Amino acid sequence: MTRLLFLLIATLTLFACTSRPSSPVAPSIDLTSSRVLTSGEIIGFENASGGHSWLGIPYAAAPIGELRWRAPRPYAAWSGRREALEPGSPCIQYGSPLGGVGDAGSRQGSEDCLFLNVYAPRLAPSQINDPRLPVMVWIHGGGNTVGHAAFYDGQVLAQRERVIVVMINYRLGPFGWFVPPENISLTAATQDPDLSGNYGNLDVVAALRWVRDNAAAFGGDPTNVTVLGESAGATNALALLVTPAAEGLFHRLIVQSLGFGFAKTPSLDSPSGTAQVLRRSLVASGRAKNTTEAERIAATMSAAEQGSFLRSLDPWTLYGTYRSDGDYDRVPTVFQDGHVIRRGDLRELLADPATHIDVPVIVGTNRDEPKIFMAFDRTHVRTLAGLPFALRDPDAYDLEARYRSLVWKADGVDSLAKLLSRHGAPAWAYRWDWDEQGQLYGVVNLSRIVGAAHGLEIPFVFGFFDVGPQGQMLFNEDNEAARVALSARMMSYWAGFARDGKPGRGSDGLGIEWSPWTADPSSPRMIVFDTPAGGGIRMAPSDVSRESVLADMEKESLPLDRRCALFQATFRNRVDDWADGAWRRFAGGACDGQRLESRIGS
């Protein structure tokens, strides 16, 4: 038992300390991978799958100095041949176990980060553009605050399915979403993208323009581009539907585990707003002794002077203003500025083909979405070396995970599929159920603690499971055969959708028919992805709404305090007018005593 405990502690400690794959030996150039882009010639290398990779290609100028909080500018052409053998820098962020960059809390990345990676099947010069291959552009997740393009690898998907895979970095946190002082009034939708505030979204559009201009050099078809994103990356992908500047730059969309919606407008005087960031920055830079003096100084500065001051700050000084209240580090997010992203109720925008870009869409979630976060919540889980060891109350854990996942699905799949399929191009829905991680050393039940959690479908989509020590625990020899087979089917469906605009039976025609979403809730309108041990890949009915989740929750035979707590946990990240009204009505009003967000935040 002592030896078992030692091995378990050692393994969990390794998991905690290492959040990304180890850096491989630098590859050697492959002369057949030379390609001529609009900016100049590049050369890549032959990857382990037998295809070609090009890493660290700049798609826009470094957004530093006066280009901080500006729309991305074209990258200057280079002379000679540029070696694209290593990824570019991640965008500036604090390290996170879930983001793939460095130790938790460590300073990572650079503002000079607008790079992308390209993966393609190995093509002889005569094969390039004969025929042109579908292009799949990946937007990583991470709450728009962490993550980078190089955490995942597109080589297997590209080589197996004969597609071009592009993975992009984009500005994160306050560098990606921030209203500059020059546009602080927000009295009207600015027509100047430099003043938008949605710089991360502008980066995505710039990357898609780069794809349009350069896809053919890799053998890709610029008229057949599929954008796929997960979590916050899915939010940024969905935002493209209401981004007029993206018209014609993409032709299909895959929305995996949609993270959150858009703010109507940013709260400029909130802890993450422009006004408070300016005051805190004046204090942090030494120009003011306290926030009162900072407020006085700010009032004497013109908007241009305020913008110039904030752009002159060291990036970590600026980022530090978001952490000046204990561990508070919320940052601005995607909002409807009226130019880059249309203003209006998102449901109404998506219901009208005239106000959104109408393309075929796949939407889906994982069965146990919140477990990746709940597994680190000590109210639910006993920990060892800071990592999950055992559940305190397994039934309560599963119940909360079930309801939170259902609401995630209601908002991110069913309601979205209904809107899109009713008012435009077809939509397809999925649920991902794989949970065969098993038990670590026969002690830690990963299948139950983690299950089909948020983000775990991504390695299956790319057929690439080398995601560091955590991947070695989750993706092991015991589950390899069935896991790889499931991944192959998913890649086939994703690539089939990219190629034809519908997943059908997959690119090889060997899968079951993935039918589009229909108006009939009793018909099979969602595909479930699992191995044969979990029921296999199958079509199933789907009819989940917030109302149905609430009705089921009302029926739970739990003490009142447990039912109220369950409601709070379910809607803690989805507080809006609907949730606030439902809270007042829930359990006959017995839970109500203050506003929902106040109770959840306690």
C-alpha cells in the first residue's frame, strides 16, 4: 500500500507540474516542402505522420507598441527562404494546467504572437491543387485568456483525411478584448476597426484572410474553408456568423462545447473596464499614489493621452491590474461593438438570414462537460498532491455534473440548432460520451471523476493523443484500440463535413448516416459518439431546453437547501434575466432571498 501511494503521489505531482507535451528535437527541413506565400518563401519539414508541417508562420504584424489595441496589420514580406520549423510564441497569458503553456500562474508568451501552423498531406509539386483540398481552421479554447495553437497537432487529421489544417494564435485577455480610451464613449457603433475592442476576433478574421490568400500554396481550396473551435474558440467561431468582415472567408462551421455568449456592450467602469484599468495602471506605474489621485489625473488627460499611456505600459504591468483585488483576474470578453460584431439579440440575429452569414453548422457538447472543472473543486473531491483522488459524494457529484451539462447542451446545441436549421442552412448536432479512462493504479476512478469532460474530445478530432502527462493517464494502452477507432470515425465525419458541407456517413462512407437536425423532437436528430462498450456511435433524439432542465430539477427528491444549491451550481455561469426569474420561482420561491448572482458568488 505504501508503494502504491508513493506511485500515485509521484504520478499526480507530474500531472500537476507539467501541462504540455515535451518539446521534440528540432526537425530538419524537407526541400519538397518549399512553398511561396504572399509574404515570401517558406520551408517546413516532414512530420511523424508522413505529411508536411510548417510552424510559426506570421499572418499579421506584431501588435506591439502603437499597434496594441489596433486592428491587425499585414506582415511585411521577407526576402530569402524562411524556415517554419518551430511554433511562434504563444500570446501573453498566465500559465494554466488547462491552457497548455507553463506552470499555473507563471508568466508566459509575448504580445508578438500572431502566428499560425499549417499541416498538409505530403504532396508532390504536380499534386498541389489537383484537386484542391478542403481547409480546416482551428480556433483554440481557453476562456479567451489561455491557450495556443501549438498545444494540438493537426498532422494526423491532415494526412489521414487529405485536408489542410491551420491552427491559429489570437490575442488573449485584455490584449484581445479591450475598449481603448479613444472609443470609451461607445455612443455609436464605430466604423473604425482600430477602435472596435474585439481585437481577438479581428485576429481571427485576419487569419482567415491569410488562408484565403495562401491556402492554394499548400494545395488547399480557399473557397472551401471550415472553421472549427472549442469552448471560447467555439464562441469566437460562432461570432463569425455575425461578423460582416468575415463574409466569404469561411463556408462551414463546427462549434464544439460553446463556451459563452457575447456581452451587449462592455462595462467600462467594472473591475475589468477601461476606466478602472486606467486608474489602476496610473497607480501601478507610479504616476499616482492611490486610485483617488489616479482618478483626478485621468480626468486631466485627453482620450488620446490615455490611450498612449496605456500602450506604453509593460504588458505584465497592464495585466497585473486585473489581479489587484486578491485573485480576481476577470478580463473583458467578446462584445457586440456594432461593427466587427453586429449589435442586437443574438437569437434574433441568427433567426434572420439577412443578419448572419448562412453556412452549414455542426454543434455539439460532451456528456460530462463540467467535470473537468469540478474535479478540482474540493467541495466535491478529495485531493492528493493538489489533484483529484476520490469523490466525497459520488451521487451528488454526478447529479450536479448532469444538470450543468444539460444546460450547457440546451444553450450550446439544441437552441442553436433549432434557430439555425429553422432559418437558414442545415445544422447537425452531436454529443460525445467517451469515458473509458479507467482507474489510475486501481484507486482513482478517472472514468467517473473526469468522464466525458470538457475539451477531451479534441484529441479524438485530430487523432493526436500526445498531450503531455495528463494525456498519458487518460489515454492509455487499455483504452487505445477502441479510442483510436472512435477517433478515426470522428475524423471521417469532420472531414466529410469539411469536404461536402454535410457529415453524411463520413468521408469514407463507412459510418452510420449522421442526419441533420429536424423540427421533430422525437426523431433521431443528434449523433452520439462512443465506443461499442458505451453503446457505440448512434443517432438519438434530443430535446433539451432550460425549461425542461428546470422542470426535472423541480422533481428531484432532495432537501430544500440541496435543491437550491443545485440550481445555483447549474446556472452559476449563465446568470441572465431568464435565470434570475427562474430562481425567484424555483421551489415555489422558497430559495429566493436575494439576486441569483449574489447567492452564487457567496
